[in-house]
Amino acid sequence: MQMIQDVKAEQLAKLFHHYQEALAHNGDSSQSDASSSWDRAPQSERKVMVAAARLALLELCTTPEPARSNRKYYAEPGEAEWGC
């Protein structure tokens, strides 16, 4: 499994295009393979998809995961009710 940093935007865009084609044709297996479909796509469409893939990868790499508390069963400081 590749890390996000190792994925090229062109690879991701090509996969998006492949899945978009597959979903648009309801999974019709008679369609040609993804690479020829990608090669037939207009250059402007491919550029937009690659740019979107770059932005998605950048966001995935730079967005920190939300902090998870290891204290599942305890109240956060200041949340506990005392003596009630």
C-alpha cells in the first residue's frame, strides 16, 4: 500500500476518471479499459482532473487528524459533576 506522499496526482486522476466512467456506465464490462478511456479524454478535462487530484492529495497530507482521547470512559477536565 502506498503512502499518500508517494501517490502521483496523475495516477489519482486516472483512477478517478476510471471510476467515473465505470459508474456512469453502471459497471458495464463491455467498456474499454481505463487507460484508453483516459487517453481519449480531452486534454482540458485531464488537466482539471489532475489539478483536482493534486489539491486532494495536498489536503490529505496537510490536514491533521482530529485528536483522539485515550480516556474513553472518563470525563474531560471540568466536565465531571461533583456531589450532585
